Amino acid sequence: MDNLSEALEKLKLASTDSATDSVESCLDCLLKALANNNTEASMKIQEMGLLPLLPTLLNPQSSCTPKVANIIAELAKNEFMRSPCVEAGLIPPLIQLLNSTDQEVLLQTGRALGNICYDSHSLQAQLINMGVIPTLVKLLGIHSHNTALTEMCLIAFGNLAELESSKEQFASTNIAEELVRLFQKQSEHEKKEMIFEVLAPLAENDVIKLQLVEAGLVECLLEVVAQTVDGEREEDVTQLKTASDLMVLLLLGDESMQKLFEGGKGSVFQRVLSWIPSHNHQLQLAGALAIANFARNDGNCIHMVDTGIVQKLLELLDRHVEEGNVTVQHAALSALRNLAIPVVNKSKMLSAGVADVVLKFLQSEMPPVQFKLLGTLRMLIDTQAEAADQLGTNGKLVERLVEWCEAKDHAGVMGESNRLLSALIRHSKSKEVVKTVIQGGGVKHLVTMATSEHMIMQNEALVALGLIAALELVAAEKDFVGASLVSVLHKLLSDERSAPEIKYNSMILICAVMGSEPLHKEVQSLAFLDVVSKLRAHENKTVSHQASLTEQRLTAQS
């Protein structure tokens, strides 16, 4: 440490007269001390006030500069030295050095900046604002043959790409082309992994997704999949997962997805299809997720259903019924749900037996699978009276729906169960379905659904309850009373925030339940007449007209 103190004193003197030889020997002494005991040497350097002298030593023309940058990089390995480095004003001169042509200067400068800003989003954001991204992308292009510099750039990109503010800057460079070109040259697993770690956060941006597709990344990914699909080494499994996951991520962008779909004739689309019958779970998963992503507009969905994709997905699901892979089940159900959205697809998918296969997962205890199962059935029966009738009279399904309507730990499953229960009634308009729901104990859940914070769910519940009241009032009477239906309707009508549709359907329901003596008494006791009378002046004509009709009905039966 005495040598270090001496070197520091000399350096303080030498830095003022710029005697290069003496400065260089002092820097060597500092580097040696840092190599022996980084923490202790760093504390000593800080105590002796050397940091404020370092910016003047970061001279692009000086032969000492790589060593100075190296010292800063070593100092900044210690968390306690990072703020002092920033306070000493080291960041601006370091950034200037990124314009150097000296590869050693560039390498040590990159290390220094990386260590100072390590784990600090605010400092990384500062670098972005100072324009470091275009400079680093340019460096990668110029020095792609220099392994150490390339790795430095990749590590920097990996850190900066985590910040949302970086994406716009990255998108304005040719980062996509540079990374794809670099990837194509790699044969080592570790190097590919480093590039993957940069690609994943960048590919979350839709503009960059398209740039990566246009730069040929997809072809690289398909090649990785082909090379690793039968591999048993751990690195093969890792690369297969990373490549197929990234492929699915690229398909989340509308433009990149449509470019790869190519009207259903794209070679990439065809290759992804071949993953679904694969025996590899990771590929099955990626294939099903890719189909779900391709199925994001009606045109694609219609084309895919017409070309037999549903059968492939059903076969995949059949392979995963008993002790199946939950992520594959979830992905395949997601794809089917999306495919079922266009009206023209519903009857075709029902004829293909989709509902029967989906019902095989009714006993699943996994909420993500339950959620997608419910969504798929709800999409399938929309406007399909016969299918709604068939499913709505399935006692086991209704029983399970009622059970899931109480799944308070899983709001998504609870909401979808309620919506499917309502949909079965609304689309079938069937007495038998209504009876099945009443017998299964579903009425109280529909009344609760009418109080949902989501207007669409409130409305769906009220329409279903209106049909129950119209078709089976006597059978539902006890449940209506038990669930305080009349009180719920009073609140909905009194609440100024209730949408016009909610007020309208609530009044329709009031009129429908008046045929029941106990419910009629409740209506009278809650002074509905006052609430309904006020609604006659409602700005919505349909609401005001229904208010007049409801008022007449209430007056006539009071």
C-alpha cells in the first residue's frame, strides 16, 4: 500500500505537467494494486482525491488513455465507487472516447461505462440521452471481428435494451441487421446465447420486430430449431427453447406477423405448422402459440380453419388430456379460442368436434387452462343456438361453471364462468337450459354478475336473468328472492353512473318479475315508482320510453 500511496502522490504531480512516462508507470502501479486487492486499493484512491484528476487524463491523443479507462473500469466494479465516479465527471469524457479508432481504448471505455452504470436505470438512461446507442451500434458494425469489443457491445445492449426509452433509439439504427449478421457467424452456444439475450428485450418493440424479420432473423431461428430439436445436450434444449420463444415473440407484432403469414402460403407459417404434430413439447407449445398469434385477424382465422388447422390442434389436445403438459393445453386452447372469433368459423369448428375435445379438460385444476377452456366455449356458442342448447343442458358443465363462479382466488376464471353461464342462456333462449342453470344453482351468480364493475358483464347478466324470468319465473322465484334481485335492480336504477343499457334491461326485468307474488311485494316495498318516474326524463329515448311503460305497469299493479 505504501507503493500505492507513493504512486498516487506522483500521479497527482505528474498529471499537472503531463509527463507521459512517469504517468504511465504510476498507472501501472495502480492497476497492480487493484489487481491484488481491488476494494482496499479503490478506497485508498478515493481517499487521496485522485478521481477528480482522471477526466483530464482521458485524453484521446494520449497513450495512457487505455490504462486510465481500465483503472476506472476496475474501480467501478465496487458499488461504493460508482457514485463518486459520476460525481468526478467521468461519464462525459468516457462517452467522447467511444469515437476513438483505437480498439483497446474502446474496449476499456466500454468496460468503464458499463461498470459505472451497472444496475442503475437512471445512469443508463443518462447514457441513452447522451446518444450512446447509435455510437455502440456503429462500433459493432466496424469491429465485429474483434471478439472482446463485440462482447462489450452486446453486454451494453443487453443492459440498455431493458429500458423502454432505449427502444426508439435502437429502432432508428441498423441494430437488427448487425445482430442478425453477427448471429449468422456464430457457431458457439455461449456466443449465440449472448446475442439472444439482446434480441429478446429488443423484440418486444413492434418496429424492431419488423426490422428483425426483414433482416432474416426468422431463418436463423428456424435453422437453430432444426439443429437442436433432436439434441439431448442441455445447451440444445436451451437453444431450442430460446429460438422458438423468440419466434413466437416476433409474431406478436401485427406487421411482422402478417409478413410471415403471407396469406397462409409463407414458408415460415408452413414450418411452424409442422411443429404442432412434433413429439417435442417445446415445439408443440411454440407451434400452438404461433397459431394463436397468427389468428389475430378474421382473414387469417378463416384461412386457417379452411385449411385444416383445427384438426391438428384437436389431435394435439387429445395427446395432452391425461397427465398432459399444462402450457401446451393452454396454448392450444388459446389458438382455438382465437380461431373461433369469426362468425363463419363457429359452425365449422363445432362440426369438427371442438366442443367435445374442449370438454375433456373440464376436470382440470389449473386456472390458466380453465380460463382458456371457458373462453373457447363462450366464443364457439356465440350466435349458435343449437350448440348453446346442447352445452347448456349438460349438467356436468353447468355444475362445474357454478363451482368456478365461486373461484374468488382466480378472478379471470370466475368472470369467464359467469359470462359462459349467461351466454348459454342468451344464445339458446331455451327453457331446458334455464331449468338446468336453476337446478345447478347458477341464478345467484348471475344476480351477483349484474353488480359487476364491467358494464358488458352487467348487461349480459341482466339479459340472461330477463330470459330466466320470462321462461321459468316460478322455478327461479326462490333463487331471485335469496339473491336479493329486486334490491340489486333498485340500486342499478338509482345509480346515476349506470349505463342506459343497464337501466333499460333492469326495467325490463322489473316488469318480468312482477308476475311473482313475493317479488312483486319486494318491488312495492322499495318504492320503485319514484326511481322509474325520474327516468322518464332520461336523455336516452329508449330508456325514457321504457320508463313510461314500467311506470304504467307499476301503477296498474300497485
